[in-house]
Amino acid sequence: MFRETLKQFKPALLFLLVLTVLTGVIYPMAVTGAAQVFFPKQANGSLVMINDKPAGSELIGQAFSAPKYFWSRPSATGPFPNNAGASTGSNLGPTNADYLKAVKDRVDALHAADPENTEPVPVDLVTASGSGLDPHISPAAAEYQIHRVAKAREPDEKRARELEGRLRELVAQCTEGRQLGILGEARVNVLRLNLALDNLAAKEAL
């Protein structure tokens, strides 16, 4: 009986070792190596580099809050917004009292930051994405914020209106179309938009 068990145990152990080496060592190394050769940017987190230093990732939102910058979507992750280690949505339904209060508070905050803006608030500026990490906003959400950003950077009313035109051009330049022309919706990466805004500010001393 023992010899029969041992006879079966040896090939099972050998099979386990072979699979461990194949799937735990060779396959991960091959995939990692191929990714580094053919898709190095994506394999390393799609980082956005400024002066050889990472400014963030194209895939993870950032919680911009200064009035002179475009703001991202709200994030439901904890214990802080856009926590990549805790990707999650709020899981609250549209009739949930806490959810409705959170949306109202976000609408009120946007109105308080730009009381002169009477346009309807785009929904993606007051609702979190399913992942809580969405780095994009809709072009409409970016357009909505142009007046606030211009006023924050140019106190003079006439120059602020002129800046609004340049900011609209900037938003248009940073707008990404649908994937393959049919998938998803047009979107604006907030990090890239704000970096482009900083470049514009450096050139014009805003």
C-alpha cells in the first residue's frame, strides 16, 4: 500500500514542480519581458513624466482643489480620494438619502466656487465613477469650469474673458475622441489638461 502511494506521489510532486516553474516563473518573466519591450509605458503604470519625475498616472485621477485648476470627478475611495489601493464605488442607489446629500453638497460647492456660473452642473462633476479612480471628465465638465479657472488666474474681467477663449482651445486640444471612433465617449484627462494649463501659464505668466 505504501509503495503504491509513493509511486503515485512522485509523479504528482514532479507535475507540481513543473507547473510551478512554468506558471510561477517562466510565464510571468516572459509576459513581463514582452510588456517591457513592446509596451514599456503601460507596463510601468502609464506615468506622466515632467522633468524626468512622475507627475501622476494617466489611469488614476487626482483630487485637484485649487480654483485655478480644473477639478476631477469626485471619488468614493477611502480613506482618501483616488486611493488606488481601495478602488471602489459608493454602491449607494439614486434614491439613497446619503447619496442625494453628497450630490447636493457637491453642487453647492461648485456654485460657491463660481457663483456667476448659471449653467447646469454636468453630472460627472458631482457623481463618483464605479472605480472611484476615473482620471477623465467629459468635455462639458471641463467647459463648465473654464469661467472659474479664468477668474482665478485673471482678476481683471476683460483679460479673464480673453483667457476663457484660450482655455476653450486648450480643452479642445486635450479632448480625446471615442476609441476606434465608436467605443466610449469623448473625454478629457484632467491631469494632462492641468499640466497643459501650467505650460500655458508659464508662457503667459498667468
